Amino acid sequence: PKTVVKQLEEAAVGALPPNPTIENLPKITWKNRRFTQEDLLTRKGAKGRKSWMKSHGTFLVKLNYQDLPIGHVWCCS
């Protein structure tokens, strides 16, 4: 299986639509769990996270089996 880092690298290569949604974002799989990158989701009026942790990893959105967000996690790079 591919590592999370490898999956993030592959996701960075592809082009994204102008207003991406969870359905058309690349998915990351780890131990039967599914995630997508939080940075790639555009939210109107959102300023994004401002944390020292962002410079040492990536925030991911945890998805359920229907691709609905059920939480947030941080992945060390």
C-alpha cells in the first residue's frame, strides 16, 4: 500500500476544478480510513488554519463511507 505522503504527493500533481467539493477531490486511504486534504476545500469566508502545526504536516478531513466529513486530523510530514 502507498504511504500517506506518497498519496499526498500524487494528489498535488492533478488539476482541481475552480470550486472543488469533497466528491471531486483526491482521496487518501490509510488503514481502511478515507481522508481528503483540508486545504483543498474552499469555504466562503474561511481564513484557513493559522498554526505552527501546518508547517510540520497537513490537516486532513476524515470521511465516512458516503464521503461525508466526520472529523479532522493532522498528519505529520
